[in-house]
Amino acid sequence: MRRFIYIGLLLMFFLAEGKAQQAPIYSQYMLNGFLLNPAIAGSEGYTAVNLTAREQWLGLAEGPSTYALSFQTRLMQESQISRSTSVKKEDNAASRGSRVGLGGYIFNHRNGAVDRTGLKLTYSYHIDLETAQLSFGLSMVGYQYRLDEDRIKLELPDDDLWLGIRQSVFIPDADVGVYLSSMNYWVGFSVDQLLESAIKFGDEGYESMTMERTYNLLGGYDFQLNRDIFLSPSAYIKVAENGKMQADISGKCYFKQKFWGGLTYRTGHSIIVMAGVSVDRLVFGYSYDIGLNVLMQHSYGTHEFTFVAKLGDVASRYRWLNRY
């Protein structure tokens, strides 16, 4: 425990100048790591549908907003097998499962006059190790950027950069990732916007507008304090191709695997308060971002709601699963 605290403090010190990048920001990445790493698709063994709604800087006109819907599943070959080994003991054996996972993810992110819609289709491959699972994933991605002309006011209406502009462009790209998970820990590395595609709203003057490649590192560890209480420190570090960094250092406490609360420090941006509840196979999460800059004086903070529905096979079949 002491080592993880020291690591967290060092990360906060070195990454204090971290800043957000082009990709959408999520405060509750622990509930759906698939949004950050394609290798997580199907790694949990069951089918999951996740809905996230994020409203940033409420109170400010035209503040950023993000809505995301994702689906992931593991292709299974056989159902669970129960075999009796004695009169008093029954051994439940996990069925043989496919190593293939599939996923889909669609989101819409609006920031002022720019509207961005993204669609990802993901293929993942999972390898069972002795006490863990190693996963690889690849996503084919398509983005559509749209400009809302009604929200754009030009000082020079005849600006050459604006004349002949395309108000909607489509951009192909790709993401790749690797993920290692066990009963107690999980760690993953992924690369978003791998191709660094150009955003060509016009023929000239847009040569330098590209989608910067982004590197994501996330991981966490679960500590069981007693029968009912678990502690789960985690970290998410994002580094853009231009060297800008942002880190989320988080700590969550689970009670009876049904309720949780937690705090996150996002370098240079905010303190995030989280809470949630799990009812059967339904998970509800909420987070509130308290800004650490002057924007907080003019807004009511950032609100994020997450809903997860787990369908099909129960989590107890797979020894590598995280609790949520």
C-alpha cells in the first residue's frame, strides 16, 4: 500500500502541467476501460452495454458535452459446466471460451462550433496465462467533424481561410492496445489516432491540422481490507505526440461490492468526486468535477453519468475479472 501512495505522489508532482488533448475526457474510466483501450473488449467474459453522458462546465454558454454508447462481448463456445466431485462438494468449472472479443463504440463530442462524431469497430484476442489474461486489440475508427456556421462569427467575412471551407469532413483512423488483467490488478497501454490523419476543412491553410497520436497508460490494484471493504487505487496517464501530458490519480472504496465512493486528482484541472451502486447486473455511476482554475468561478462544475448493463454470462465464471 505504501509503495502505491509514493508512486501516486510522484506522478502528481511530475505531471502537474498535464493538459487535455483532442480525445474525449472521461472521469469514470474504471467502469468502462474499453473506451480507452480496444484490448479490453470482451476481456471480462460477458456482454456489456455502457452509456455515458458528460456535461462540462455547466453554466457556461456552449460548454463541451460528450455522449458515448459502447458494446462489447466475448464469443463463447460452451456453457458453464458443473461436475460433482463428492456428495458434499460441487466443482463449478468455467467453460471453454473463444479467445475472440468484439466491440463497438459511438460517441458525439461538441465543443463550441465544432461537432465531432466517432465510430469504432474493435477486434480483440485474449490469451489465458497461469494467473492472468493477456489481451490485444485493434479498432478501425471513423470520425466526422462538422462546423456549425451559426456559431461562428468572423471579424473578416471574406477571410481566405474561410472561403470555400468544407463544413463536414470524414476522417479514417485506427487505435491499438494491449491489456493484462488478473483478480487483483490490471494494466493496459494503448495508442489512439494511430495514423494521425489530417483534418482538411479546406484546400489551403489546413496542412498543420492533424489528429495527434495519443498514448494511454492505465492500471490499478485491488486491496481487500476485510470481508466487506475493498480499496482500489488506479492511475490513467495520457501523453500526446507533442509531449503534453495529463494524469488521473484515483482512489475508490467498495463496500460489499455494491456501493462505492472515490476521489480523483486530475493534474492541472480538477478534483473529481465519484459515487455509484451496483444492482444485480446493472451499474450506476456519477462523478462531479470540481475545477481548479478560473473557470470554476463561472460554472457549476462538470457532471458525468454512467450506466452499465451486463448481459449473458455471470462474472463468477472467469477468474480474471474485476468486480465491476
